Amino acid sequence: MIDRKSLLLGTTAGLITLAGSAAAADLPVKKAAPIEYVRVCGAYGAGFFYIPGTDTCLRISGRARMEAGYLQSGSRNGAGNGDTSQFRGLLRLNVDARTQTDYGTLRAFLRTEMASRTGDNRMTSGSQQRIGNAFPALGQDSFGRVQDYVAVDKAFVQFAGLTAGRASSFFDFYAHDFEIIGQSLGSDVFATNLLAYTQTFGGGLSATLSMEDPNFRKNPFYSQAASPAAGALGQTVSYTLTNAPSPVITSLAANGLPSSISYVDVVQRSRMPDFVGVVRYDAPWGSAQLSGAVKDINIGGPLAGTAAGTVNPTRLTGADVGAQTAYGWAVQGGLKVNLPQVAPGDSLYLQGAYGQGAAIYTGMVAYTGTYLSNATVFNGNAFNQFLSDAVLNPLTGRIETSNSFTATVSYLHYWSPEWRSAFYGSYGEMHFPRGLREAFGQISQAAGSVAAGGLGLPFVTSGLPVAANGAGFAYSQVLRDTSQIVAGASLIWSPVKDLDIGVEGQYMRAAILNGKVTNNDRTATIGTGANATPVYPINSQEAFQARVRVQRDF
């Protein structure tokens, strides 16, 4: 017989449990957070996606590249001048962020490049090392041959016609678009700091005014390569890379020859930006662009050389050559014509540039090297090419600018969708004001030292204006007018999308426009002193290089 008390307690407990269960069922249930998937953004082309939680579209891309090259070495003299092989491995990362606003597209673009580069003279880059983008190895067998390259290649904002940050110079047009080696004559400053505004007029016409960092367009003044030895005046001068002396006559003796010489610091300072103006037209048939640039060319101030061999920042007495500024300028015209009637993808570039005191703008330095007063055109070469934007005249104490021009043609042809070739040629000339070489000859006569003239060989001068004579002066390479030809061709295979396997050969010829110079590689002479005549004078030199590239873009 069931106990009534137990039955009552059990029934009560069951009712309580049911009531509790009903109450729990009525409580709200916490739902899992919805998963926000990455969405494709089709507004700006393939590869863009929305950053989750924003209306900004992002594209990440990059490049991997291997290059191997050969450059002949004409060296017969000197250690370390026999390198011919070159190698490079490169990575590139791009980030492109875009947002649509009431003022149009807001864009930020970032690109970094890093590379391990080896080989003397071309694959490693002295130009990039001079502006801090590359860092050299210091070992006995790697010095000058092994280099790491790390650069902020692009980092700019674009908004409502404004471009601000680090970007390619607006002056440039062709900029080696079809080349593997990339050393035809022409402007190609792919990374500079700038602030620019572009006005679009419709119908493909636009105009840009750009304020650009001057430090990437300064080719230095000509100055002496070595401290002048003590001579008739008993003067010596010490200097460093940041204190480059150039001699100036400050007083004359009764016989008309200089009786004192001072040395002026010709290192340029950053005083004003370069100003670039561009008018451009884009159409289905191609593009046309007219570019102009104005830049300042300045010297930092006077330095007087003393018999004690020091440099004193005192004002010169005979020639007022204190801090002074001249202005360089350049103009460039470019035309690109699409030629689908020949083959899909074919196009032709034509470009020409002229400038005064603006060798980097004309691109006359593209093969030989930038940010140098003079340079070898290849390892163990026969003579140096002089590339200075300006020279301080030692007779007048005033800045005188060089002038240069270049012309380039480049054609890209598709043999088939997988095979293409580029054919290009360029020509340029570099000229210095008349009388400058003779003026430095007068300085050498006054100082009683060949080194003071910086001309490298003995010569005789007399009176003012200078009447230089002697074989040493006649065969000197310093401040000579020169020309250069750079031409090449390539063959590239693209078996799949975004993969290039190619090879390019390039020919270069540098020449003295008037007369001949001593061959640095064969320095034998007949006679002595001012009448020492070189046995093997030369007026041109040639070089050939080849490069193989394997590249994947994504």
C-alpha cells in the first residue's frame, strides 16, 4: 500500500520540475555572431575585395624576379676590374586601397621593393647606394660586388586631383617601359617625394603641376678629384664628400698670372623644390605628353684654402663667389602610338628631351650613372664621361651650366600571344660651355701642380684669356663634350598569364665629340711633360651586355 505522504511529496516535486522546465524554455537563447565573408569588389577591376566591416576596397599584389647578366670588362690594368657576371633576386609587394567618396575615389597606394644584387658596375647600383636605397657588403671579395636593396618605392595618396607622397616623377613618360635592362637614354625617376595637382578637362586631356623633391634630380658640380699638392703658391686644401672644393682665382700678379687661389664649396644645398608642369592627352590610339621642369643649381658658400692645409669659411676677397644660385630647366615631348593593326598589343614610343643644368631630367646619365660628376661607362673602360649639371668657372667665379639632349625610340611587337620582343635605340649628347677646360688649365699653371687643374696630364698655359697647349691638355678627358648611343632588343616568352621568361642584349657606344683622349687602359706615352703624347689615343669606346629574366606577377 502506497504511503499517502510519499505520493504527495513525489507529485509536488514533479510539478516543480515541470514548472522549472517551462520557465527555462521561455528564456531568450544567445545566437552565434554572423560570419562576415570577404566580398568581391568589382568597382576597380579584378583582384579587389572589401575590407570586412568597411566600404574600402583592397588589392594585394606582388612580383618575384630572378635576373642573371653578363657585361664585358675591357680591363687590362688595376685589381678587381675583371668581373663580368651579375645576379639579382627581387621581391615586390603592392597594396592598393580605394574608397568611393562624394569627391571621387580616395586612393592610397604602397609598394616596397627588396633585392639581393651582385656583380660589379651594372646589376649592383652605385646610384641607389648614393641616395640610401642600397647597402653594400664590406668583405674583401664582396666589397662593391654584393648589395642589398631596400626601398620605399611608392607611398602616395590620391584624392580629388591631388597626389601626395612618394611616386614616380610626373615629368617622365616612356621610362623604360619595354626594357629588361632599363638603361636607354631618358628620364626614369621611379620614386621621388612630391605634391601634385592634376586637372582633367575631359576628352582625354589633363594638366598637372607638381612640386618635387630636388635631391633626386641633382647631378653634382665638377670639382677636383684630389687635393691640390703644394705648388708655387704653397696652397693645399682638405675636403670630404660633403665639402667639394673648386678653385677660383682671387688675385693676379703684375705679369697677369694668378697670384692667389681660393677654393669654393660647390656641394649643392636643398633650397627650393623642383617644379614640373605636364600636359597630357590619352586616347584609344595612344598618348602624347609635353613636360617641363625648373630646378635650382646652387653652391653652398666660399671656402678659402690656406698654406696650413685647412679650410676656412671666410669670404673671398678677389672674387665675390658667395652662396649663389642659377636655374636649370628641361623640356620633354613624348608620343605613344598603339598599333593593333600590326599585331594585338603592339605599340611605339617616341621621346625627346633637352635641358640646361638638368642631366637627370634629359636622362643623359641613364647608362653611365646618376649623382656623379663623372663616371666610367663600364668596368675597365678607356675614359670617363663627364656629366656635371654645372661648373664653377675659376676665372669669373660664376656658375655655368652644361646642356644635354636625348632622343629615344622603342617598339614592342607581339609575334604571338605568348611571344613578344622589344626593339629600342637612343642617342644623347652632353656639352659644356666653351673655355672652361682652358680656365682650369690656368688654375693648374698658377698652382704649379697638375693635380690642381684636375686635368690628369701636364699642359702649358699663358696669359688671360687662357691659351692652353701641349699634348697633355689636348688629350685630357676632363669636361669634354661627349655623345652616347644605347640600343637593344629582347625576346620574351609568356607561356601562362603573368609569367615572363626573357633575354635582352644591349649595345652602348660613348664617344668624344671632338678630338681624342688618352686611353686609361693603355697609358703609354711618347715624350715627357707638356709634350707627352699618348701612344694609343682613343675617341670612342663600346660595350655589350646581356641579361636573362624570369618574373612572376600576381
